Amino acid sequence: MTFVAPTEDILFSLRHVAGAGSVDGWDDDLADSILDHFGQFAAGVIAPLNAVGDRQGARLVNGRVRMPDGFGAAYAELAAGGWQGLTLPEAHGGMGASPLVAAGVSEIFSGANHAMQMVCNLVPGAAAVLLRDGTAAQQAEWLPKLAKGAALSTMCLTEPAAGSDLSAIRCKAVRKGPAWQITGEKIFISGGDQDMSDTILHLVLARSGGAGLGGLSLFACPRQSAVTVTRIEDKMGLHASPTCQMTFDAAKAELIGAEGDGLMVMFTLMNHARIDVALQGVAHASHAARIARNYALDRVQGRLPDKSPARLHLHADVARMLDRQDRLALGARAMCHVTLVELERGKRPALVDFLTPLCKIAGSQAGVESADLGIQVLGGYGYLREYGLEQIWRDARICAIYEGANGIHERTLATRALRPGGGSADFADLIGELAGHDRAAMARLADWKNRADRMRHAEDALAQAHAFAQDTVTLFFDAVWTRIAAVADKHPQPERIKGLALA
Ligand SMILES: Cc1cc2nc3c(=O)[nH]c(=O)nc-3n(C[C@H](O)[C@H](O)[C@H](O)COP(=O)(O)OP(=O)(O)OC[C@H]3O[C@@H](n4cnc5c(N)ncnc54)[C@H](O)[C@@H]3O)c2cc1C
């Protein structure tokens, strides 16, 4: 099954559901042209490597990672097209495009080839870290390289004893004159090495002070420092994305931001990455939906009540699954876009913090659920490699685990986010805005507010965290669908959207 970028759905969602036009610098025609252009590039150059990468995988050869065949050449084209610098300021060699357009590009990239996207797409977050907290010299050193693709970047947090709990990080940073040296081990680092870019900027969270999160600082460490990849993991999916175990042996590094502020500085990168992970899930949901619908439109099996031969999509149960896939993709995408528009407007930062985990949970779940439904729609062929759905299912599964396991986000929602100033009041306002104060939606919102009040005082809040987070995700999902239905006529296929809204 060939990959086709869901450009019309993405533009509809950004413009008409999320209201991208209200953000300074948004340009409808430019967005159209960028997404169309990238969609064609992704379909023609990146997507054909997806199955190859899955079969071949990345390999560790003499201490260096070798990407699968074709990845280097595709990356060179990507970089030459300026795509790596899409959102970086023009003054640093980038294109200065809107992060909202970049979200569309990123989703298309993930749908075409999640493994390659992962290795390339930590760059916008790393650039944001440098722009906010880097010195002028650090910006001058790294931003042009990142913009033109000479450097890729990584996010080095996880260690054997520090996964969800980063306060257990042991990697040590010691000051040596004006520079620093990092010593220790990191595991599970995506793109910890590859042979596509000239160099790599490792952003490393390491301990420069005492115990706990306050002792952590963030460092910029180039690949050419004393950094060694000791193994790459053998995984369920994403075989082309090298997940690296790395040793830092007094590796020379520079502090980014203030000493002890490591986690805060890293949050710039992590918040970007969380929405990006949500969109990876959306990309899988959308791609799986397309494969399944195309198959079901074609495959003849069984008969209609009038005894004529039926195509699969005409069977009520198959139609149910196909509609659910589409609804998941469109709804979770809209949640991400609404959140990104809020982020760009910059008026309700606490709301953005509240919505980000909801997007992460919804997007990651949508990817796996849609892939699973797609497999079911195809029957035996869904279980085979031929149609690519089993790869989507394997690749999509990671989204609920990395960038904070979903359980950790659910915990945050049920506790910190419900405290005064934690964004829950803004969230309630947003639900009203999205649902156009529809009576049924307002009744559900009233129930949710009562539940949130009880959660604030519950002794067993953590035991209820999963159920509460899932209900909160559903409230947001249903509200964006009310909004999608209200603007369905703006979609190039209004009847499809209206049908889905009723499904
Ligand atoms: C393919 C892949 C790519 C990755 N890329 C990167 C990368 O580029 N950079 C990087 O730094 N890391 C990366 N990671 C690591 C990833 O972020 C971690 O796996 C993730 O944070 C979870 O940590 P853990 O695996 O140690 O699981 P654990 O922390 O052991 O958690 C296991 C389970 O227990 C639950 N749990 C843990 N603590 C609590 C708690 N206090 N309360 C309730 N539940 C809890 C979690 O929700 C989870 O379900 C990657 C991992 C993979 C598999």
C-alpha cells in the first residue's frame, strides 16, 4: 500500500477546527504549498524506505551505527530541501515557518516513516532549547548546522536506573575550567549515532550538583567528544531507528542555561517532543485508516440483504471499524492542533500544560487502536506483512511508552494539574468554547467538574488516575468532534465528515 499524505485533513483541522488563522504569521496559501510539497516528497522518497528499514534495521558496525540502505541519500535530499530548518529563524539559516505548519509536516513524516522521523525530528526542540537558553556562541555554533542538516540532535535522559524517575540520574558532570566533562551511561537514546549527518548534538541531562532533580543540569555534547555507542537495542518495531546504549567517558560538554536548571531547560524540548509523539500516533491512526478503507472498498466478501455480492465496507461491522479509525485520527489530530494553537497564542500557558498530556495519551492510543482495527478489517491479510498494518501496529506501540509513559501523564493529570492554577479551569472554558456550549456537552462538563472536585480531595487519587485521565481525554475528544461537525462544510469532503460526526 502506497503512502498518501492526509494533507486535506491536516489543513482542515489546523484552519477550521483549531483556528490557526488567529495566530500571528499564519498564511493559508503558504501552509497549503508547504504541506503539499512535503507530502509529495514524503510519498516519493521517505515512505518507500519504511518497509526496507523495518526489514534491515540499523546496525552497529565497529562502534558506529549504520542506517538501512537508502536512508543516507533520502536524508541528504531532506536536508538539501531545507526541511530540517523549517521552523528555525532565517537569521540562523532556517525558513522561519510556523510551528503549526511544522506539526503538519512532522505528522506526514511520521506516517511515511516513523523510524526516520524519530532520528530527524528532535531538531526543532533542540533548536528551541538553544534559542531560549543557549549562549550567543552556542547558538552560532549549532543553529546553522541544525538548520542545514549538518547536525542532528538527541535527547539523553534515560539511564539503567532512571527511566520514569529522572531524579535517579547518575551521569556525572564535573567542571573543568570553562568547560565540563560528563561521565556515565545512558540507555535507549534514539539516534544516539547514525551515519546521515556530519555531527550530532547530544543534549545530556547530567548531575552537576547534589541529589534529586535540583542537582541536574543540561549539557551540549558533540558526537566527537568521548561518547561511545556500546550497543543498539533489538526492538519490537522501529527497527530503522537506532536505540542506543551510550557511554560518556569524561566527554567534553558545555552547560546550557543555569546550573541546576537542567530539567526546566529540558522541558522546552520535552513539551515539543510530547506533542510530536501524539502526532506520531495520529499519523499511524490516519495511515492505518486509509489502508483499511482502500482494502475494504475493493474486497468482495459475503452478500448484501438483496443477495448481491458485497464489498467489505458495506458490512455494518466493517463500516463501524473504518469509521472508528477515521474518527480517532481526525479527533486526536484536532486535539493536538487546538493545543498547538493555544501554545502559539501564548495566552493560557497553564492550559497548554494541561492539554499536552491529554494529547500524548489520546494520540498514542489512537495509533494502536486504529492499527489494530485495520488489521481486523483486512482479516488474514491484516496479519501478514504485505499491507504494512502489522508494522504500523508494532511501530505505533512505543508512543504510549516514551516521552513519559502514559501512566505517568495520567498521574500528573489526576494530581498536579488539578491544583489551583493547574489549568483545569481553563480546560473547562475550552470545552465550552469547542462544543459551542452545546447542552449535552455542557452537562458532561458539569459531571467532569464534580469529578475533578472529588479527585482534588480523594485519598486514593492515584488509584483513580487512569479512569479520570481517560474520561478527561474523552471529554476533550468529544468536544473537538462537536467542533469538527460544526465546521464540516469547510472540508473538501463535507459528507464524509458529517457521516463520521454521527458515527
Ligand atoms: C524505542 C525507544 C526510544 C527511546 N528514546 C529515548 C530517547 O531518545 N531519549 C531518552 O532519554 N529516553 C528514550 N527512551 C526511554 C523512554 O523514555 C523510557 O523507556 C520511558 O521513560 C519509561 O522508562 P522505563 O523504560 O525505565 O520504564 P519504568 O520507568 O520502569 O516504567 C515502567 C512502567 O511503570 C510505570 N511507572 C513507573 N513509575 C511509576 C510511578 N511513580 N507511578 C506510577 N507508575 C509508574 C510506568 O508508567 C510504566 O508503565 C526510549 C525508549 C524506547 C523503547
